[in-house]
Amino acid sequence: MNDARVLWITGGGSGMGAASARAAARDGWTVVLSGRRADRLAEVATEIRAEGGTADVLPLDANDPEDVTAARDTLLAQYGRLDGLVLAAGLNSPQRRWDDQSLSDFRAIVDTNLTAVVTVVDAALPALRESGGIVVVVSSYAGWSFQPGAGVAYSASKTALGSVVRTLNQQEAGHGVRATHLCPGDVATDFLDQRPSVPDSAARAVMLQPEDIARSVSFVLEAPSHMRVDELVVSPVSQR
């Protein structure tokens, strides 16, 4: 049985997920990193351990319910508890308009941004009910305010996450479960490479950094148990 709080992070191998994992480990959480790229997860876990933190790796495809359930079972068998969940995986495509998108890309984006989130939350909920745990859904500025350039599938999937969080908070409050719809504006990560026009270094320099999102996640994770952050929007001053 583990005495430290256990945090499960999807999309933990890069960007906002990796930064949030590092910050949470510094705050004393035992961090379990999940995602498809085992090598990237291992790199982040090694960095956390080098700083004195505790991290484990559970590669998975969050679109596969059996894979998610198996990872959940492994986590609980090893640590005996789950106190928090950060869902940071995301997908978009350069072809994101009605006149150039493909339905296969649409499905992949919705599956990653929405269905996979619901799949992991559903698997984690029994343990989160026991711990009165917390869920941070890393959504998007486009999930809070319509952004014309975000794309049909991305906008639809991220907007839907707001409803996912609302239902969690409405239905699971009796178990002490709290959920946050975190909506970052432009963040300088590799995710920007999925834009039709990739921002240059000057544009990225005025954006938020992954560490800024990690601070926001830490704020939510460290809030007292009687406090719920329903929605949190953070953006760079340059956001339009």
C-alpha cells in the first residue's frame, strides 16, 4: 500500500502532461505516466526520479477500453489507491475545415480528445470515489470560446469536454470527486506542429509555456478538498 497520493496522467510523455507530471512529483505525488510512446514516458519518469520524485510508466492506448482497464488494474495492484487524474493527451490535424477535412481524421480527433477521456475517467472513477479524488481535464481555449482556426473536430471535441466535467461535478460530488475543465490558450509545445501554418519561434516566444500549465494543474491538485475549480481558463497576453 502506498501512502503518497497517486496521480495518473495520460499524455504524460510530452508537453503539458510531462510538465504537469514534473510539477506534481515536486509536490509529493507519486506520478504514473501513460501514453502511447513508451520511450518518451520513460524519459520523463527518469527526469522525475533524478530530481528525487517517484514516477512509474504504464504505456497504453487510451482509445482501447481493455488497455485502459488493464492499466488501471496494474496501477491499483501496485499502489492500492488513486487520488488524481490528469488527462492531457490531444490530437488535431492540419486539414481541419469542412472543405479539406477527412471523416477518418474527424473520428480520430474525437476519439482521442473526447472518447478516450471518458474511457479513462470511467475506469478510474471507482477508485476516485474511494479517495474523494480530483480530475483535471486539459481541454483548450477552443473548448471555452469558439476559435475559428481550431477546426471542426477539435472544436467539437473540446467543447464537449466542458459537459463531461459538468456531469462529473453534478453526479459525483457526493463522493467528494471534483473535476476541472482546464482551458489553455496558445501553448508553445510540439502540438503546434499540427497547425496548417506552423508558428515560428517568435510567435512561440509570447505564448504560454508547458510549465505555466503545470502551475495551473498544481493549483487545482493542491486545492483543499472542500474547494472545486469547475473551469479554469489561462491564456497568454497575446491571445486573440
